[in-house]
Amino acid sequence: MFKTTDTLRTSSVERLLKLWAARYTIDLSSLPLSQQLLSISFLEKDSPEGRVKTAAKLKGNLLDLNCQMAWLQTKALHNYIPNVLDFHEAKKITESALLVYEALLNIYQEEPLCIPSLAIEVSQTVEVSQTVTHLEKTPLVEFGLSEIEKLAYKLEPILMAFQEQHMACKDWRALGFMTTQLKFTNKLIMNQVTPIEKILLSPYLKFIEEQVALPWQRVCAAGAKYDFNSPILALVEQMLPTTEEITRNVYSQLVELFPYHCSRSGFLTTPTVAQSSRRDLNMFQAYLWLCVLEQSLVPIEKELLNLCLMVMEKVGVKWSILKQWTQILIDEVLQHTTPEQKTILLPYTQGMQQAFDR
């Protein structure tokens, strides 16, 4: 569940906030190879005027339709809950989702993330054959602290209202619809923009989907009670940048172990399932680091476990697979730590294993 978070700004928190912000990057490697198209189109779309045009294209009836279509897709996936929502409830949820994306697009058009130095690099005259090498060496543009905090705090009341609409339903299991609905809405939006607009929008859409499910903001806030030289803080700082690498490794192992497993959404290699699986592997890691910093297993035992009980088996994921998923993830995490760090981690990795050993 998404929770409001008050962040006390200390040096430790700032260090974690920078690592959180680094998750949301603009990857230039998929831009067109034509240098003329690269320089003109990218800078045009990333200009204030270009972002206003992109937002305007997606707003209004089109955004409303996307939110309604995403809800219908979500409802179809979760039809194991018969008549879970009446028309009035469904309408409120769709309207609430619309407000989330309107706010997100308003933020998107306010401040382009492309920094001037990068714009100059991208617009340099180079041969087409050299473009790929040039892009591979170009750093990713990432959110700064101001952008990540702006997104978090501006969207917090709207996301809380979105969650409350799900919680107010007759069947509390509808709360499990949230990330699915956002995932489908994101996909519909991405299908309606140009390749360059897709690159520029991706960090924002990724943020909105993660913010309701992954407690990264709470992880950052939990760092406030640690001094800069704390071994616990050092462990979390070391591990946060490895999150995606660990997720890729675990996901690859799961695909090899369960090549024929098919949930209600499809096989593990189905693009939408792969995306959800990677997001959920990130979520498990975020909850692990939240427990480590809070020195408590409550987030795993009372939040993560309950969410999995509510959703996983209902969408066709066997609990035996989830147990192996947890074990493989823990093994992969431990491979990235020293013996001293394993001592710090042991109570929490054991606690996670025990929580899912049912």
C-alpha cells in the first residue's frame, strides 16, 4: 500500500534520495540513427513547447479513454472476483486515475529534464556510422533531487485518493488492481506517442507505477536515524544501485526454472508479465531494505506478505513458485555482500523466508 511519507532532510537521507532519483533515467541509446533527426527531433520534443504539445496530445478525451480502457483490461484480468465493482465504483476509480495522469502530465510539461550540456553533445555533427558509439558513451539523463521530490509530493495526495477509491470498494481485494491499472494505462499512453516522446515520458510513467507499490521514498526517509559512517546505511547505499542487476539475474533464473508456468496474464516471458515480474522483484528488494533500515520485519510481514496473499494465487501464481522466487532473490542479494554485511542481513533474509514459507 502507498503511504504518506515525511522526509527529514539529513546528509544520510540526501544520499539515499540521490540513489532513488537515479532509478528514473532517459536512455538515449534507442534514438534514431540519423544525426539530423536525432538533433532536431530530440531537442524539439524536449523543449518547453514540445513537452506542452506532448501533454496536450495525451490529455482530454484521449486520456479519459485510456483510463477507461485500462480499467476494462484490469477488470478482465481480475474477473476471478465476480461483480467486484458496481458501475458507480468503477466510474470513481476511473475518474481518480484520470486525475493522477493529468497531474503527472502537468509536471512533465513544467521542467524539461534534458540538461544543456547533453543537448550540445547530442547536436554535435558526427557521421551516421559514429552515432551509435557516440550515444553509447553519452551519460543517461536522470532526475535531480528537485524533480524526484516534486513528483513525490505533488502526486502524494492524488495517489492517496486513488488508493482510497480502491479501498472503498465492496471487495477489499480490488486494492490489488492498482498497479495493474497503472501498468495498462502506461502501455496505452506509450502506444500513442513518438519514439522520442516515449523516451522522455518513460521515467515519469515508471515513477507513477513504482510509487504506489515500491516503498523507495520510505527507504530514503528511514535513513534519517543513521550517521554517514553507519555500516547499515553503507550496506543499503551499496545495494540500491544493484537493484536492477539483481532483478535481471533472478528473473532469468525464474524463466529457466519455470518455462511452462502460465499465470492469468501469460508466461513469464510474455512482455507484460516480464514487466510486472521485474517490478515485483524490485518491490521485494525495496521492502527488504526498508526492514533493514527500520530494524523491523513489520513491512514484510504486514504489508508485502498480505499483498502477495491478496493477489498472487488469484492471478494464477502458485505459492510454491513465490517461495522459490524469494529464495533465489535472497541468494542473489547475498552474493553481492561481504561476510560482515551478511551478518547484518541475516535476521531480515531469514524473516522474509519464514514469512513466505507457507
